[in-house]
Amino acid sequence: MGFLKGLFGTKAEPPKRQLNHPRQLQVGDMITLDTDFGLPAQLRGQQFRVEAVNTYEYSRSQHPEWVLKGYSGDTVFLGLEEDDECSLVFSITITRPEVDSLFGLDAFSEIFEEEQKAELQTLAVPERLEQWVGKQYHEVSFAEFGYFHRQDYRGLKPPQDANGACGDAFEAYGLEDDSGERALEVEVYEGGDTEVCVSLYRPLSDIREYWPGS
């Protein structure tokens, strides 16, 4: 009887999807981060679920952005920096009052001046942003044009409309601190809507566990 059960038993379950690198993350997957005290409180030892995957499209490249949601309800954005080696880029959005507290709005507006490269000095750091910001920043990119898509286009070309583009057009401005471990990213959309993020560059090993959603 045992032989017959083994021969005609239930179908074997399909193997679970292998997940061992952030490039493979899909909606519904979960990650657990390291408990390293070098990480801000919003990240340290936290577990996040992938809520969405967006795409940033530039003239010669496109990059995925993973939208992560933690148990606390905080939203964190994850990207990848791929130069000589691959690094995690964690980002959170900051508000206009926080920008004013960090740099002063007059100094911050120098980012958009083409005549000279912006240099920003940090004035006061709100408690929420401790470990997210550096002492000073210098400009590394100016008015880089691109499109933002609320869709995952990894391995695909984003669709284009009759004018040759589809998505939300923006100009990106980037600054880094002297250590190269923190960044300030500014996106200005048509109509003047502006989004400001502070970012951290971290090693891949900060993701301690991966949990496939399906």
C-alpha cells in the first residue's frame, strides 16, 4: 500500500522561487534588514514588504525602484547603485519644513542655479532624519531629464505615446556628502511639483533574509 501511495500520491509542490538578490524582488516579497547600528532606526532590524516596483527612465538607461512598507507604516524606497560593485540605496521623502530646517530654503534654491555647482551645509537635523543626512553636500548631477513610471519595466522598453514618451517627465538634481555614503535627490516635475529625498548607500549584506511572496 505504501508503494502505491508513493507511486500514485499527490503531485509534488513546484519548487519555490529562488530569491537571493534585490534585483529579483517582486511585489509581495519581503526582506529583513541587519541590526547594524550604522542603519537608521527606520531600517535597523526591520522587515519590509515590496508594495510596488516603479521605473525611472533616462535617455540611455532605466532603473527600478522598489517601494517598501514596514510594520510601522513607514514607506522606504530601495534602489541599486551599480558601479564597480553593487550597493543598496535606501531613500525616504522629506517635507518642505524639513528641507528648511536642514539647509534653509534660500540655500537649497542654489541647487537650481546653473552658473555654479551647489554646496549645502547642514544646519539642524530633525530627530526623524538622524543618520540619514551628512554634514555638507556637493552637487554631482544637474537637471538630468527623465520619466517616472509607476510600473515595473525590467527587461522591457517603457511604452511611448505619439510624442515619443509616456510617464511623468521630471528633471533630477543630485548631491552627495563628502563621504559618498549619503545623497540628496531632488525631482522637479511639470507644473513645479518637487520631491526631495535623502538617501543612504549601503552594502548588499544589509539585507539579511529574503522571503519570496509566491
